[in-house]
Amino acid sequence: DLEYLSQIASRAIETCRGVARGLSPAGEVQGGLVQALQDLTARVAAMHTVQVKFRQSLEVPLRILPATGDHVYRIAQEALANAVKHSGASRIEVELQTSPTKVRLQVADNGMA
């Protein structure tokens, strides 16, 4: 029971830290979208029994509007939550790619279809 309570307390602390980071976790003040995705994948891996890897393939420097970065982050956040909750995956990969004309986020797992 103490272990369970400790986990709940740790998650509550992490949630408070997330709120303290502000409404824009992918903002330049916090290190931008790449740093936000690295932090997100590390948190998910630490909180769950799943291996989560983040890769970036940036042909060109990432230049997107702050609101767009926030949307991409929230999409990754939801995709990771769904993979953890519903797929039964043991491994999740998050990849961010940029080219001169587009930004691509891919979240893939080895769980059930």
C-alpha cells in the first residue's frame, strides 16, 4: 500500500511540475518542441513499464509557429497515452522529421492493432 501511495504522490508532483511549466510545454523558453518531446518520452518511460524512444530527423532547422509546436506536442502526448493505455505495447517510438516544406510526427508501437 505504501508503494502505491508513493507512486500516486510522485505522479501528483510530476503533474504539478507540468502545470508549473506553463500552458506551452513546447515554448522556446522551455527549450522548444524537440526538448519538450524528449522530456515527454522520458517521463512516459519512467512512469510506465514500456520502453519509449525519441528520434529526430531534422533536414532543416525546426521553424514553426508556437501554436503549431503546442499542437504537435499535444498530439504526441495523446498518442503516447493511447499507446500505453490501449495497445499493450512494450516499445513505443516517437519520431519528429522536418523537411523544407513540412513537419512530420510519427508515433509507432509494437502493441496490438
